[in-house]
Amino acid sequence: MNFNFKSKDKNALEFAFKDHTELEFFKGNKGEIIGFHGKIVLGLGEKDKFDKEIFKEAICSLGKFLKEKDVEEISVKENPTKLDDKNFILSLAEALIVSSYDFDYYKSEKKNNLFKEVNLNEKFACYEQELTELQNVLCGQFLTRDLVNLRSNDIYPESLAQKASENLSDLGVKVKIYGKDEILNMRLTAFYEVAKGSDKEPKFIVMEYLHGEQDKAPLALVGKGLTYDAGGYSIKTSVGMKTMNSDMGGSGSVIGALKAIALNKLKVNVVGIVAACENLISGRAYKPGDIIKARNGMTIDVDNTDAEGRITLADAVNYAATEYKPALIIDLATLTGAAISALGETYTASITNNKGAFKKVLQASKKVDEKIWLMPNDPFYKTYNESENGDVKNSGGPKAGSITAGQFIENFVEDYPWVHLDIAGTAYLSAPQGINGKGATGVHVKTLYELAKEY
């Protein structure tokens, strides 16, 4: 991804609002495009409804148009929108870069992405540093999208660990990869119970970016790393399994966020943790009714083997808490269908034990236009996770499923400030939405970057 934003005084791109266009045969609808006499005019829709999201969607349409027409560069001279110049330029740049993303890894014929250059008027030259920072963040987000879009025959625990090492080790991130014997020695026993049904060895991946003050507690990012989830003995349908390559979306976001942080050389302490495995069926696989022990000593009554992600996260967040004593733990997981039922593919469901910590996460998410909705952490819902035979059940049943899943994980954070992000709907889209196409979105790479930047 090598977009060039140069400072030149040309006037090739113009904008028109629906209510003010004077061009014949052109209505100015959002994303409508017309080209003539070396100029391209882009519609922005109704002026009184215009906002940053509408602008990005229109620019994304423009980016796709430019690629289709083999246009190699455009020039931007004026800002006729309601946005201040900084938001105008960064929104334009982000949408154009995102529009260039195509996942064609498995296609014999690759798509041709010729459009790579934007010439800016001198008045926008002062944002060169911000544009470089943005491109680095989007580089991390594109890595996440690639990892999540890859299928499970290419991304499995070992290859995910290798990808993390390849992308981060040269950027000042110390990547530690632990195998089966080490996992057991580290008492990651609940994680291993989920992993043992697969022939592919699990990997516990710890990524340390410690470039802040030496005595400052790190931000701990924990990503669900199910590189494939068949549901185990609580088996999914064939349709339900088809997109389960995306069940490692949380781990992808953590790896991508660390790349963005490292590329921009933030002076912060951040640790990323991923418990990577597959959830399959074999004679070794764990079963409904099993009672298993987690790293913190709690026993888990396995009510449903397809509620496996929270079991792997139990050990991962506990490791983060006890080994790093972090300022904040954030876990990201494609965890529940209940989150999709409640919020669709637009908002990420969240739960927290610390509203002050959540406020910081929310502020970061709003700054980068990634939507999060806080669910109630009401103690009553915890009764759904109660077990007659163990300390806690791994499934609270069909009611309030996104809440009870988060509350299950809360048992293992050792009372450290914690925010849970259920990205089941937002990490992998069933249809294009906003500036994102179908498939992996790289959601919350930008949020995590902004949060780390403030820390």
C-alpha cells in the first residue's frame, strides 16, 4: 500500500451537493460521478444531511470508479464541505486507500490497482505527517483484513504465529510463540481443552511492544484466536461453518493494531496476547458435560462446546492480568450470534467492569468512526452462568447471550480494568457496508491505535 499524497495546484476533482449542482444530467446524489474535460465531479448528496461518513462513502465510490477507469492520479484543490480541512483531507485519504483494498489471494487473475496518487493544493501540505500516520494505521488494518480473509487451510495456529512474527519482529515487537508443552506448563489448561481435538498444535502468541516509560503498566490486548471453529461436538451446520475462518477476527485485530502502533513508533507499552487453536471433533476433543479447569483454578462446566472462544479467552486474559498487571485489558472476539441479533453488523457489543475505562475506549472509537454499544453488566445475568457441578458454565443459554458471554470472561480478569468487545457482527460483513466491502473489515485496529496513542 503506497499511496502518494503530493502538494500540487491542479483542479481535477470537484464536488457537488444535490441541491446546488448546475450540471446537466447530473443530480449530485451521494457517490454519483461524472467526468468531462479532464475533470471529475463527485456528488455528495443533500447538503443538510452531509456528514463525515457520507463523505467517506462517496469518496470510496470515487476510488472504485478511478480504478475501473484506469485513472492513475487526481488533484484536489478546494474543500467545499462542512468538514474542517484536516478532517476533509484525512477522510478523503482514508476512503481512497480503503477503496483500493481487494482480497484476490485465491484468484488466478489479480485485480489491477493503478490508482495510487493524490495531488494536493499547497493549503493541505501541512497534513503530511497526519497522512503518513493514517497510512501506517491502515497498513495495520489491511494486515488484519488479509489474515481474517485467508481460509483455514492457510491460516492455522502455526501460520498465524508465523504471520505475527514476520510482520512485527522487525518493527520493535518481541514475539514469543509457545507450543503444546509450554502451554501446559503455563497452566493454560482450559485453552488446551478446546485445542486438543485438532491435529494442528495450538500456539500461544505473546507480542510485547514496550517502548513507553519502564515503570508504566501496559495496555493488554487479547484477541480470540480460533483459526477455525466447527463447533466441536456441539457441531455447527455446514452453512454455519463456511465463514469460520473469520473466527480469529479478534486476534487479527490485535496483530494489526500492534503493527499500526509499531509503524508509527508510539512511545507506549502494549502487550498483545492470542491463544490460537482450532475447535474440531476427534476422539481427543472435549465434550458437553466435561468439567475442565482454567488457569486461575476455577472449574468450567462445559455446557456447549461451540461456546469455546470464551474458554480460550479465560486463560488468555488471566495470563495478561497476572503476568503483566496491565492498566487495562481489552479483549476482542467474534464471540456470539446474540451480538449480531441485537446490533447487526454495524455496532460492536461491549461489556465492562470499569465505566471509566470504557469511556476511553468509546472516545477512541468515535474519533475513528468505529461504532461500539455498551451492554448492561447487571449482576442478575450472572445467574445464567451458574453451574450445579462446576464453578461456572460456559454458556448462559439463549437469553442475553452477548452479556453472559462477556460476564463469563470477567471471572478471569483478576479485577483489572477490562473492556470486552464482541465483534461477531462487525469483523466480517455478509454484505458491503459504508466504506467496507464484504468480508473482513479490520474493525477496531483504528480504535486500539487511538487508545494506545492516548495512553
